[in-house]
Amino acid sequence: MFELQEKGIRLKSAELFLDARRVVPFSFVSHGHSDHLRNHRRILLTPPTASFYRHFYARRKRQAELITMNFGEPLEIGETRIVLLPAGHILGSAMILAEHRGVRFLYTGDFKLAPDLTSEPIQVPEADILLMESTFGHPEYRFHRKRDRLPERIADWVRQTQRKNTVPVVLAYTLGKAQEAVAILQRFDFPLCVQPEIERLSAIYRRHGVRLSPCRAFPEEADLGNDVLVLSPAFYRRNAARMTFPHRTLFLSGWAAGNHTPSWYLWDDALPLSDHADFDELMDFVARVRPKKIFTLHGFPEFADILQRVGFDAAHLPL
């Protein structure tokens, strides 16, 4: 039903690529993160992801033709019926369910089962063939069962840092994780100062109905007072030398739960707030989809071996 090409995965019955890695004539884009978004000729995507595309590609001379689909809205491409379902990863993130001649195929893109404050809750269908991400497909990454405690743990860290007359700096990826961090911190009424790009992307969230109050942008010099800074790890690395005021960093990432954290990360403390499914959620997801065949992408190749040991027909795709 699908084939692996140099440019990515192609759904053969619909002549449609799935998160193609290079520019192609027609691709489904599951969400707005830069490792999935490309300036294809035509793109199938949700309205929020279309807004992120327009934001990131506003200055390009050539603009893609955007085909927007709401969740649950069917689209017929030849003999293939396509539906987009929320993936729970970031705002607008979608899985694609394709049915062709009685065979149901599900491509997840990035996803998670745990609910949060800023993305649509996931809807899990049954399918015959499952092509799923497995970023945290290792048993040491189990963190979502404790997710309901994380907001208070983040707030406690901020309070403890402020009691030491030190500025709290929360490090979160610009799109998705940063908006979730802002939503959590605003629930505790902390005054926030954020990286300008985080606020620009938060404005897109507000246009799509997510409740986030505007934040002032972090300038080169400012009287921070009791503000909590929310910056991306990359922005912090570029500007850390100029941040001469006393500060302490908290990195929000699922990688904080294990021993495979990329070596270039720099932080003082870390908490496992993630927009990806953890190991237990990956296993639960497979059980709910009830597939006859599974292909895993990204993360740990041995996750497919784990699935085989519990009785599933599974293989890892080396993309």
C-alpha cells in the first residue's frame, strides 16, 4: 500500500507522499515542525498547520497549494478514502487514515496519548497496517503516567529559583512545547517574558482558539523583575554569553527521563515534559489500533523487536 523512496514514504494508491523529506509534487504534512514541513507543490494538511506553513514560508516566492482538511472530514483520491485524525502532538497535528479496497492504513506522524493544554486530544482508530513513530520506544522512557504532577513540579522549580534571587529560564522548543510551557506557567500566574518567535507562534495558537495570554518579548536588556523567561534551547545557546544576570535553566523534554540525551544540550535542571508518546503509550497505542502489520519510524530500531516479542508482526524502517 505504500513504498519507501529516497524522498520519503509514498502512499501508492493516492500518489501522495507522507511527510516527504524533500520537495515533491504532493505530500501530506502531519504538523508544523520544521523536520516535517517542506515547501511542496501541493500540501494536504489541517488549518492550523496551514497557518504555520504560511508563517514559516511567508517570504518564499513560490507558495505551495494548500489543501486543508478538518479532522474527520473525508477526502476521496481515486479509490482511496482519506481521513485526518488528531495526533495530540502539537496544535493541528494529524494522523492520516487511508482505506483502499477494504484495507485500512494508518500513518501517525508524531503523536502522544496524554492530553495537554494546547493541542487537540488524539483519536485512535483501528487499522490493518500501522506506520508509527517510535521516538521514545525504549523501556527507560516512561514519563506520561506522572504528567499530571508536572505543572506543579515546574511551578515549584520556578519558585525555588526565584527565592535565590535568580531568574528562571525555561527552555522549550519554539513551536508546541513553548506554548504548552506558557499555558502551564500562566495557570500559576507567573509573569512571562518570551523569545519573540515564541510569541509570534502563540498568536497563531490564539487565532485557532487556544487560550494563551499575550507575553512580552524578551529584549536584549530588560528589567526582568519577577519574570520567568521562556526561550528555545537554540536561542539560549546563541545568547547565553550576553545573559549576564543570575539565572538558572530548566529544560523541558522527554529526553530528561533517560540516558540518551543529545550531548549538545546545556541546562541546569530538566523535567520530562514531552509532546511525544512515551514507551508505555506506544505499546498502548499499538494495542488500541490492533494492526496486522506494524512499521516503526525514528527513535529506537529495537522497538520493533520488542513488538515482535509480544506477538506483533513488526519491522523498523531505516529512514
